[in-house]
Amino acid sequence: MFDILPQLLANSLITGSIYALASAGLVLTFALLRFLNFAHGHLMMVGAYTFFYFSVAHHLSLAPAAGLTILCMALLGSIVLRVFVQPFLTGNSLLPLVTTIALGSILEAVISIQFGVNVRSLPLQSGIESLEWRGIFITPLQIFIIVSAILILSALAFLIHQTGFGRRIRAVAENSAAAESLGVSRPLIVGVVFLVSVILAGFAGVLVGYETNIQPTMGGSYSIKAFAAMVLGGLGNIWGTVAGALILGLVENLSIGLDFGGYSLPAGYKDAFAFLTILAILLFRPQGLFGTRQRTT
Amino acid sequence: MSLLFEAITSEYTIHLCVLCGLYLILAQSLNLTFGLGQLFNLAHVASYAVGAYTTALLATEAESPFWVCVTASVLTSGVFALLLGAIALRLSNDYFAIGTLAFSSVVSSLLINWRSVTHGVLGIPGIPRPDLLGADLYQNSHFLALMSIFVVVTQVLFYLLYSSPFGRALRGLAEYEQAALALGRDTRLIRNFAFFFSSAGAGLAGSLFAYYLSYIDPSSFSLGEMVFILTIVIVGRPGSYWGVIAATIFLVLLPEPLRFLQIDSAYLGPARQLIHATLLFSVVWWKRRVLFPQQRQV
């Protein structure tokens, strides 16, 4: 039963890294603006298709395709922030939820019309063998996923906890009015954080495209996965969410990988396990695994 | 030639009427929880699926008669809502939305993966049309007549619910919970009732849907379908009885002219989705100050 455990742990780390990149941006915007971006998974999907467009349809090499994708995602991010998010932040808290649902639906429809509804994948360069280390098989791409997740999240940690700009982000997240009265430019902070969030989503989408495949309808389920990571870690808790993403990867892979006395679950159930985990956390520990219970006034 | 054209158009009109009826039941029942109760219920489509699969399984495996299937669907969906309510009603705001979404995702994952029961993505084919009073319900026009009875009955029932003390209590809870509590209203009980009726309505719609198409698969109960029902309620103004009826008819018919344009059928679905989503966003933009009233202050 346990001889495949190291491989499962490696797989969990790979899945968890992608989820961590996807949910890091989501939790940052939630911490600042207190709204759930339902279109976050759809933005991942758009990132993957934009990269597909430049690298496959236009045969650009990696660096220019990546640069153009980041540029497009930043542009899309600023439009989304101006049109779909900011006008709705002052009213009822249901409003931004509904507008981002509409946004996700619009993005899905536009990409389906442009690229068709079929499954696509980003092609890897041929001739790359997967490596073996003590019985664990891992491809160079998967090593890249893990390393890039570690690097990007470390850079994010440095930005938030070690720089003056990061202190301003934390100040706005903690108490927006007080921060503004001390001269922090809230629109600048919100703009930068939202763009970082959208670009991270796009990057995670490209990784998904290389690791598995892409489809216009994939957005919804990745939104839910990112919510799941956030709920596990506690809404608005950045490092809790990153840990939640890794736990989510672990739950998904272990639930279908391990066989319990000759009985193992089919692979399709791993999503169900992820969602059941959210429900269990919401019921028994609503502040998340790493959060502290907040008192309402 | 003109006769053939007439035959096609009439079958087509009947199909549109059946769709309108189906969505009238679905949207009006969501209006009870989402509109009146201001509960951001994203699991409505799961109730719809539970109703449809209950009928499909009973009608094909057990060959149960029509009334048994419909009643079973309504009750199963209703009880399903109590299970959902037991979890979701303990949550508020964003957590409520995430909780119902997660619940709905568990259901759709079961529909796809529990192959021994639901046949997975292949779906359940061969659901026979009901056998009632010797009427030939395989004719769509006759099925439409049967459907209209159910639509009228549910719309009247929902109208009565909206104007009943229960409806007013539900509305009051959404506007100012503490005041309703102070007047001795049992929050949990009222919201559970709302969930039950709303979900039972979706179950009925699911049952009729399964009979009408005679084939169901998980793709009919996707997140996209949920977004469409939500769009109807929002465009019709949440909590407004007549608004939702008007919006249902408008939104079901709106993308139909696309069929007569020379568009590749692969683009029809996404084009319809684009129209609906853009309309949803425009309405929310236009009505953003009044759509969801700020909670009342005393």
C-alpha cells in the first residue's frame, strides 16, 4: 500500500504548487477588497489560451510569448478592475460576486467562439525524458512548476513582509480608511495587487496547460479549487491559503492513490474529495485551519 | 413545401413554449431563496439534477408510473435541500456562496463518477413519456398541455407563498434579521422552509425535463445552467414575482433569432452564453444601486 506513497507525495506537491500559484492571487485581492473573484479560474483559462495563441498559433518562442501573455493579462486585469470590480465595491456585497460570475461566463464564451470548445494542450519540446530518483518519476516540467512556485511565492513573501510597499498593502488590508488617512494611495495598492493576481492566475493557467490540457470550460472548476484552498487556510490569510493549496493537492492525490484494503476510489472522485473537504472545514472550522476566530461587532 | 415549413415552425414553437415553462418553474423557485430570502444559493441546479435523475432512474429501472416519479422527484429534491440547508444555513455571505457551490460540485462530481447508478457522462437514455388517461404524450403538443398545468399550478402556489405570512417573514429576515428575530421569527425554520419549497420546485422541473427530453446527462446540470437561471432572476429583479416571469420569457426567446442566421452550430451555444452574460452584467451595472437593497437600518 505504501510503495507508491513517495510518488503520490511528489504528485501532490506538483498539483499543490499549481493551486498555490492560482490561489495566492485570489487571496491577495480578497484580503484587500473583501470580495470573491468568481472569475479567477476563468482568468487562468484566458492566460493559458493567450499563451497558446502566441506560442502555438503564431510560433513565437518561449520568452516573447511569455512576455506578450503577461502584457495581455495586465491589460485584461486593468479592464476587469475598472469595469467589473471597482464600480460595485461600495454597494451590497453580493454585487461583485454577480459581476465576476458574469465576467467568467463572458470570458468562457469569447474563448469558445475564438478557439472552439475542444480540448487543447500546449506541446512540450520532444526528446525530454522524465527523470527517476529513488523510484519517483518526475519530468523537467514538473520540477520547473515546483521551483517556479517556490520562487514566485518567496518573492511575494519578500514583497509583502520586507518592503515598504508591502507594509502599505498590509495596512490597506487591515484598515483601509486609517491607511488612507496616513497618506497611503489605496487605488495604487489595489491596482498593483489586482494586476499581480491576474498575472499569477495566467501563469498558473499556462502551467495547467503544459501539465494536463486546456479547455474553455475549465475556469469554473479552478475557481472552486482556489476557493477551496482559501477556505482551508482561512479567508484572507495569505500563507494559510498557500498551505491550504498544498493540503488540497495532498487530499486529491491521496484520496484516489491509496487503496484502502483492496478498495480504491476511481480517479474521477478526486474533485468530490476536494469539495467535501471545503464543506467539512466550513462546518467545523470556519475560520480555516490557520485562522483565528474573529468576533463580530 | 409551405406545409413542411409550417410543421417545422409549429414543432419549434411548441419546443420554445416547453422551455419557457421549464424555466418559469426553475426561476420562480430560485427567486424564493435568492430573491426573497437574499440567500446566494448556487446549488439550485443540483436540486434540479436530483429531481431529473430521480425520475429518470424510477421511470427506466423500476418503470414507475408518472405520478410516482413526479412525487418522488419533488420529495427527494425537497429533502436534499434540507441536507444542504443543514450545512449552508450555518454560513453567511461569501461563505454561504462557497458552501452551496461546493455542495453543488459534489453532486455534479457524483453524477459523472457514480457510473453504476448515473451511467456517468453517457447519461440515462430511453425515459418513456408518461402514460396518462390514454393521451398520446409522445406528441409534443400534448406534452405541452400537461406541462402548462404544472406550470400554472406552481406559479399560483409560488404567488400564494410570496404573499403569505411565510413570504413576508422571509423577506423581513433578508432586510433586517435582528428585527425579525425580535418579533419572534424562527430564522432557521423559515429559511429551511424556503430551501425546501425552492428545491422541490427545481425537482419538479427536473422531472418534467427528464420526461420531455427522454434522455439526461450531467452536462444539462452544469455551472453554466446555474448562471443562466441566476441571470433570469437578476434580470427580472430578485424578489419580484412578475418580473421573473417576464424575464424568463424574454431570456429564453432572446437568443432564438441566432438560429435563423447562417451561424455554424458550434458557435450557437457560446453565442447564447455571451448574450446572456452580457445582459446580466449590463443589468447589474445599470441597477447597481437598487438591485440588492442595502440592509434596513432602524
